[in-house]
Amino acid sequence: MVKANLNIAPKEYISNLKLQKSKELIKESKYTISEIASMLGFSSIHYFSRRFKQKFDINPTEYANKIIKS
């Protein structure tokens, strides 16, 4: 049903939701990148970082630093 409505596989849809949520959590500056990866169910910080960079063309640490500077 998800694929029919959104034209993406359910697994990718859920992954995209998690990555969007990770951006919100990074902006809050309450948790480390490692804690965020764990909270959202990523198997490792490395996998999370790789997926984040694939999705947003910036790694989570660079994104956090960019948020802090703005």
C-alpha cells in the first residue's frame, strides 16, 4: 500500500522518516550523534552516518556544526 501511494518501498519510507527525525534531534542539541543513531534504531553510528550523507549530502557532524554556527 505504501509503495502504491508514495511510489517508494515501505523500508525506504521508514528510513526516510528516521533520517528526517534525526535532523530534528540534531537541531535540539540534546543528544550525541551516536545516541540519535541508537534511538532511531540504526545498527551502528557508521551506518547511520552513511545513510544520512546519502540522503542529505552532508554528514551528521557537519550538519550539527552548521546548525550551531547559524
